[in-house]
Amino acid sequence: MKLGMGDLRWWRAALAFALLLAVGLDARGRAKELTLEELKERVAGASVADRPPLCIEIAERQEEAAGKLYVAGDVDKAQAALVDVAAFSELARDYAIQSRKHEKQSEIAIRKMARKLSNLKHDFVREDQKQIQDTIDRLEKIRDDLLAAMFPNGVKK
């Protein structure tokens, strides 16, 4: 069987696509391998448009860590992680609004974190719930700011 010129082009295109896909997956896989401190360093060196996803990644990791720390009984470290959740969510909001990029993705991620924290809050005593609720309230305010930036004229009726 002899391959024609059209068949050869198709195989080259398929190979190029597969290579690009593999490189793209590798780059995303490497981002997960970075430590929290390395991600924080990347935020400082990134362009304003590239900062929101980095800040969201930090906030999500800290939200997950806070849940694990609360379960383990390490309340002080859990509360410190919650401070990072709110702070980096605020940074993501500010950078997203400033660059007009990643607003929707940031809003969705922040909504998910607020929901997870809301579910987590009910598993703990009242003293621990206050810090979690304060973080949820800050996240809701951040979401409102993002929605206002995305829809400055409000919702049409």
C-alpha cells in the first residue's frame, strides 16, 4: 500500500497535534508539582494577566489545607490558611478586574471555595465556625465585585 501526499499530510498534522497535546498536559502537570512558596514567587514575577490563575491556585490549595488542618485539630494553622484563602482570592479579583482577563474563571473558583467552606463549617464547634464564616463572607464580597465588573449595567429584566 502506497501513501499519497494527502495521507502523509494528515499523519503529520495528527502527529503535530499529539505532540502539542502532550506538551500542554506536561505544562499543566508541572504547575501541580510546584510548592506553595514557588507559586507565590511566580505571582510576583508574572504579568498582571497571568496572576489571577496563580492566585486562585494558591487559594484553592490553602482552602483544601485548611479543611485538613481543622480535621486534624490544628486550628491555628487552619486559620492561617483561611487568611491566605481570602487574601489570594482578593488578589485574583484585583488582577482579573485590572487585566479584564480570567474574571469568569476566578468567580467560579471562588464560588466553589465558598461552598466547600460552607459545608466544612457545619462540622465544627461554634468558635471555629466564626473564622470560617468570616472567610466565606469575604469570598462572597469578592464574588460580588467580580460580577459587578463583568456586568456593570446589571442584569437585564
